[in-house]
Amino acid sequence: MTKENIYQFKVQDLYGDEFDFASLKGKKVIIVNTASKCGLTPQYKDLEALYEQYKDKGLVIVGFPANNFASQEPGTNKEIAEFCQQNYGVSFPMMSKISVKGDDMAPIYKFLTQKSHNGLEDSEVQWNFQKYLINEQGELVKVVDPKTLPTDPVIVNWVKS
């Protein structure tokens, strides 16, 4: 089994520009699937606060809007960008809307959820705002439940370590 890393992936951001994960080498990364009409949507506020506090220390949060759960992200990329900015002042990178499960799962989520790719564990995206913690070598090190807030010690202590 080959342990892959996230640096092989290139995706599009909300504005249609290429985002190359290789640009994140040496940084800790939290990847999170997001939705605008979810009970967990207020986590955007905590994600932004965490990003603001630790971005100068090498943390990057990358959001992937997805409409896989109860149609809670029906918007277009443009609508999602406006929502995130107006309601939560999101300044961390947000990618274009993707699928995080099922037959049309985006390649980066195959990496995140399949042990044969990530070398850590098989997991399933349970709901919006599931977090994937990626170390400075681009390797998956932990999967965090959607209901666990970004301010939880499990996440904050990992970021600070």
C-alpha cells in the first residue's frame, strides 16, 4: 500500500482559479466539507477564528462546499462565496462545490476517505463540516466528527503542536 499525500491534487476554487495543494507543503491543513443551510453552518465562524489565529503559524483551512446532505448547499459557487463572505467573513480558501460521497465523489475525497490512498483509515463523510487534519507532510493524521467544533481542544491542540 502506498501512502499518498494531498500535494498531488489540483482543484478549482470558488472563483474558477486553480488551487494547487502542493503550495501547502510544510503547513498544517484542515479540510472541511461545508454547507450554507445546515444546523452546523455557524461553524464557519469558529473555522474563520481558528484560521485567523493560526494562519501566520502555518495553518490553512480549505473548505469544500458540498450538497450531499439534505440538499443543504443548493447555491452556485458565486452564491456560496457571497454567503460565506457576508455572513461569516470567511477568508480561508474555499473551493468550488464538489461531491464528497457516492459515485461522483471528488478525487481528493477518495484520498481522504480510503485507507488504500491515505494510509491511515477508511472513513465516510458523515455530514457537513467533517474535518480532515493533514500534517506538514501532506498526510492525513485524523478525521474529526462534524459536530466537533473547530474550537475543540482535539483540534486546537493539534494545530498548536
